[in-house]
Amino acid sequence: MKLSFNGADRGVTGSCHMVEAGGLRILIDCGLYQGGRELDEENEEPFGFDPRDIDVVLLTHAHLDHCGRLPLLAKRGFKGEIISTSASAELARLVMVDAANLQAEDARFHAKKMRNHFRRADVKPPLYSLIDALNAASHFGRVAHYGRRIELSDTLTATFVDAGHILGSASVLLEEKNGATKRILFSGDLGNPHGILLAEPPPPPEVDNVVMETTYGDRNHKDVDPSVGEFYTAVTEAFQRGGNVVIPTFAIERAQELLFVICKGMVENHLPPQTQVFLDSPMAISVTEIMARNLDALKPEIADAIRRGYDPFDFQGVNMVREHKQSQLVNEIKRGAIIMAGSGMCTGGRIRHHLLQNLPREESSVVFVGFAAGGTLARRIIDGADVVTIFGERVPVKAKVHTINGFSAHAGRDQLLEWHAATKAARTILVHGEESSMASFGDALKGTSVDMPRLHDTIEL
Ligand SMILES: [Zn+2]
């Protein structure tokens, strides 16, 4: 078995690991690099392998940094099968289409800027088109069910194990029978077992080798409950100042968690009953609908409540904003609104319009509830920039900025350590983390050898 690393190596985005085993070339994820223009260029680089040689992609989950280069893979000649859970396949299709749209939007914006400033129109085309995204979606084949083996070749099987990270997310176990059985587990992204919506996943299987994420390898999250309290306070104070609350929102999971928390807050009188909530993201609205079709993934008490007709994603005061015109009208609301829009790291999407309106207003608040990679607009605001640039305009940051980190869909350091201990792995390969986080986590591991591969490194097992 041979591994090679083609993304998310000493970084948190662009997940893409290749396994050569059982006579096959397999990719675990094929994600996009995110965070600033320099990373855009990394996306365009050759993969480090020939996409035509890949037989199977096993997709751990549908976040863009795990599935976002699939359209490029297919565009460059991949002809194989993509295997994932059914929820991941549904979500990945949305995520890839959304990415293609955002790239087209970005390309148009930059073309306009180039024409205005330099009177030149020779700008970079998008990484891939909507057709490329739909083409990639057509490669989804067999559906993975948690805990059920899938035969990839005579000597190799894959088993998807619930990772509790987002709807449909999985760790992937590969078992190769070549004399003795070799077992390797790819963690994918691991969830926060104390999350708000998803049912708690089972412990991971015992294996020889593990390839594991270290996003929060150096720190624990705050608990969810105090974070929810902090959120209610942030909203109430902004409303008292006469402003709005703008929340850059990841469409998958975070938007639905926030709707649940807001609904609960209104029922329990932590928030005013007349609070107006705008989910200004066609993508997040679609994800909410997909979640409502996958109730078994939710905590049993939430699923039961929904089955009995108490829908925490669709309550009085919620406005699902798909139409662009309606989104522009939200811009005119000056007070008493919670506005959720994507993208979560503010690198694209409608959130930038709401930031343009609300960042210069002392009355408003911007509440960050998710991870923000270095180099993104979200990170600059969180790090305390006085002025940021949006659509080429310099925008003063006068709004109150809150960062509430207990909502994370990622396991914190102690949960990662606990997960690792349960695998009993003798060899551990760390990926998907900033270098400092990875190093700190590696130091804490006991009874296992630790590797931290760099881009395009290979490891023979
Ligand atoms: Zn993820």
C-alpha cells in the first residue's frame, strides 16, 4: 500500500490523498484550496498525479475543501467512480455547482476591474464551469452506508464510518487482504460530539494506520451552552443599539444549527419574539431541505420533534431568501434583523453586500461562528482590521465583532486525542491542520509513530 499527499498537507484546505492498493489508484477526497488569491493558484496546479489514472474517489464529506476540485479532476480526464454516502452525494452536487457559480461571479468582477483600471480584458477564466460541476456530479456511483463494506477490488474493501462532522460525513476504512490484512483509517473531518444537531457517532474501528485531521489539534472549543448564551447576548445588545446582526454562515450545518438555536431562543424568551431572521443563501436553504429529508442523522429528540410537526428550521419570523431582489431588500433593513448569508469565510457570496451595509455601523454586530482560514476576509475582520476592502471599496470596521467558537463542527484537541486512542493505531499520519496545530498534536500522541507529510510526499506502508 502506497500513500501520496496532494493537498491539506500542513494546511487545512485542499484535502486530496492518494492510495495505491488492491490494484487500484484511489483518491480520498479532492478538495479545493481556500483562502486568498495565492491559494487560487494552487488549485490550478497539476494534481501531482494523472487524473486519468484514478479508478475511484472515496469522498468523506461534502465540504468544499474536500470535494471542490472534483469538477477539475473530471475536466482533466477522470473517468472513474465517486463513492460517498447518499447525503454527501446530494450535498456535494450543490457545493460544486455553487463553487462554479462563485468562480464565474468572481471572474466577471475581476474582468470588469481589469477593464476599468488597465483597459485590458485578458483575465483568468474560472477554474471550472457549471457544466464541469454537473459532469463531476454524474460520476457518483455506489452509495455508501455506514458500517457496510464495499468491495473495491478482489483484495480491497472500503467501509464508511459515521464521523459526526456534518450531514453524511464519514471516516473511511480501507482493508487490504494480501496475506495478512492491512487496515488504514482516513479520519476525514471529525465532528464535535457535543454538537447541536447531529446524533453522536460511534467510536472508530481499531486499525494499524491512521491518516488524521488536526484542524483543532492544539486547542479545545468552548462548550456549546455558554456559546449559545454568548450568541443570545450579542444579538440582544445589537438590537438594543438599534442595529442588525450579520452572521457569515457556512451553508452546511452551521446555518441549520443557528436556525435551531434562534428558534429555541425565541421559544425560551432569550430573544425577542418579533425577531426577523433572514437566511439569505439559496444554498443554505437547499441544505436545510436535504437535512429535513435525512432525519435519522439528527439527535433522536430533534428528529422526533420534527416528525411531530415542530420544525426548528421553519418557524415564525424566518425568511428564506432565494430571490436576488429580495436579498437587496434585506440590505435596506436597519434594525432588528438577524441576517445569515454565505460564504462563511466571506470569500464570496451575498454576505459581502451585508458586510458592506453593516460593518461601518456601530449599532450593528458581525458574529463569526465558524472557522476562518488565514488570508480570508473573515480572518482579517476577526483579527481586528480597522478597514477592509470589499468589492474594491475601503470599508471601515465600526460594527461590534464577536467570535463565538463553541459552535464548531470539528472535534477539539481532547476529542481528537480520544478518537485517536480508540483507533489504537501504531502509525499516525497527520494532515489537515496548520503546522503549529499539527506539531502540538503530534507531541501529545503516545504509543504511535507520527508522520507529517509535505505536499507530494509518499509513504509506503
Ligand atoms: Zn469539513
